[in-house]
Amino acid sequence: MATAKNVRHHVVIGSGVAGSQAAETLRECEPDARVTILTLSSLLFYNRYDLPKVFRGHRDWREFLAYPAEYYRERRIGMRRCSRVAGVDAKRRAILLDHKEEIRFDTLLVASGGRGYVPEELSEFRPLMHPFSSYTEAMVAANEVPDRGHVIMLGGDMIGLDLARTLLDTRHRVTLVAGPQTFWPHEVGADERPGLVAALEKMGIEVVEGADAGGIASIEKGARGLSSRRVLFKDGTELYGDVVMPFFGLVPSVEFMLGSGVDIERGLLVNPALRTTNEGIYAAGDVCQIWSDAERRYRFYYGWKNVRAMGDLAARNIAGGADPWVPAQDETLHVTADGNIQSPFWEYE
Ligand SMILES: Cc1cc2nc3c(=O)[nH]c(=O)nc-3n(C[C@H](O)[C@H](O)[C@H](O)COP(=O)(O)OP(=O)(O)OC[C@H]3O[C@@H](n4cnc5c(N)ncnc54)[C@H](O)[C@@H]3O)c2cc1C
């Protein structure tokens, strides 16, 4: 049994798929260590791919939790909710929370994920759009869309298209203003795009091509008695709907790591063992870019199975392993023989 003096303190920033898996694996690998999760979320871990269920009548937050509170207590995983990390001092091995509390660590795993990207030209219209990346945002959006209501989706990344499947299934109308981020994170060649767009139309999505974010002149509140949103395009055409939802892919949440001494490109840069440029700091999930020997570049690996595998690997390496990253899912987007879209991003069970 380790003495209090030599017990290591592993801190995980983020309670998403990567952070939760990492904490669980750390506990298995090091039964005596202290493991703490810091998260700005007020809810315990839930799978974000479950959020579209709000349109199927699931509204109670308890239905979304992956594990009950006892799960963390039994495993002696300290869970600090509503705790926003403001900064990290790698040299002093200290984390500063927004409310000025300082937390010391022996090893740190950053698993702070990403948040929805909104192109600069649309940022002034943010207050009129409904993002969909947390339980709270999902509830707000669901309350705004009436039965059989009309959702105008901008961008159309795979997260948005996943939601579109549920919306159509629950008899809503979906119009997609397509653009370069449609199908993100898949990289789609010009030759593949027409077939994929045809598959979206077969699903029941009304696709507006050729406008994208740069083609939008404004997003406005509808006048009394009309639909609540109007999207006006630069060519003078317009669309009316109940909500406008942005789905332009994710940007890594790394702000609090700026100045920490760890290298950042867009995400936190990690070697194949998921270690950053600081030996006590690792990163996993949507926040990190992993060095690929084959591609000679740092790159993101998205998808729920990849993210969970990263959390597991980072924890095992923190506990003394040295295994390299091997992707847990492939990245190809297909149209099946019967014209349906098939993506590993949508296979999460
Ligand atoms: C609606 C929706 C549907 C999706 N559907 C799919 C799907 O079908 N298939 C799929 O593969 N993926 C899907 N995804 C994406 C998938 O959810 C993400 O890839 C995954 O959640 C990333 O996990 P993560 O652990 O890296 O980060 P996240 O799940 O984003 O978790 C990040 C954590 O970090 C915390 N955090 C961030 N900043 C701070 C800070 N400064 N201080 C403290 N805590 C902080 C957050 O509170 C959160 O707990 C979907 C996402 C959404 C939103």
C-alpha cells in the first residue's frame, strides 16, 4: 500500500468520453493513486450522441447519464463539477480554476474536447442560432422547435446529419445549407460529393447547395405570426424556419493551455503515446492532434470509439505503459447499394 507521501495525484480535465474512460482506466491501473476529474459541466458524464433523443421525448437529464454518482464514489474518482480550468502551469504542476483555486498534480490528462465552430462571417448572428453540443443546448433547441417544425441546418457536419436523421424520423422538416463542412470530419472528394448529397436528399433532407456560410447575408428574427427565423442569402433568396442550427465541425478547447509551455497547433500536440511536449502532461480525445509517422503530420482522429480508445491509452501510458496510438475505427464514408449513407462516425454502440 502506498503511503500518503508517495501517492500520485492524476488530474483529468474533462468528463466526456475521453476523460471518463481515462479516469476509469487510471483507477484500474493504479488502485492507490488519487484520481480527480475537473469539469465545467454540471452533469456527470453522458454520451453526446444521445442528445438527439430530446426530440423523441426524452427530456429528463437523469435519462442521459452514462453512470450514476455511485459509480465514481465506488471507484474513488473525485468529481469536481462546475469547475472551469482557467490556466495550467506545467512547470509548477498546478492548475488554476476560474474561481482562483489552485490544484496540484503529478500527471495531467487534458481531455477538454472541442466546441462547435462558427465561421467568422456568421458570428454576429450567434444569438439567433441554436447550437446543440450539450444537454442544456439540446433542451433549449427542442423547446424551440414545434411538432413537425422546420429546422434550418447550416454546414451539416456528421454531428448535425446525425441529428437530422432523428429530426426526420420524428416528422420534422430539415433544410441543409451545405458547404465545405458538410460531412465533416470526413474528407470528401469533389467526385464523391454528388452521390453523397443525393443520399442526403433520399433521407429526406432538403439540400441548398452553393450558398454556405459566405453566401448568407443575414439571419433574422421572424416577424410576429411568421416563422421565427429568416435566413437571407446574398443572391436575394431566403429561407424561413423555426430554428437555425450551426454544424460546422469542432474547434479544440485549448484556451486554458495557452502559455502553459505545452505545444499547440490547433489542438494540443501529442506524440503517438499521447504525451504532450511536457513529460507529465498527456492529452486525449477531440482536443489533441496526434503525430502520425505515416502522414508526417499531427492530425485529429474523431469518432466516439477513437476518443474512448485515446482516453484508455493515455491512462495506461500515464501509469507506466509506452504503447503507441492505433486508430480504433476507420474513417471512410460510403453510400450503400441502396443509396444510404454509412459512416463509422454513426456506429457508437
Ligand atoms: C449532438 C452530438 C452528437 C454526436 N454524435 C456523434 C456520433 O454519432 N458519433 C461520434 O463518434 N461522435 C459523435 N459526437 C461527437 C462526440 O460526442 C465527441 O467526439 C466526443 O464527445 C469527444 O469526447 P471528448 O471526451 O474528447 O470531449 P467532450 O465530450 O467534448 O468533453 C469535453 C469535456 O471537457 C470539459 N471542459 C472543456 N473545457 C473545460 C475547461 N476549461 N475546464 C474544465 N472542463 C472543461 C467539458 O465540460 C467536457 O466535460 C457527437 C457530438 C454531439 C454534440
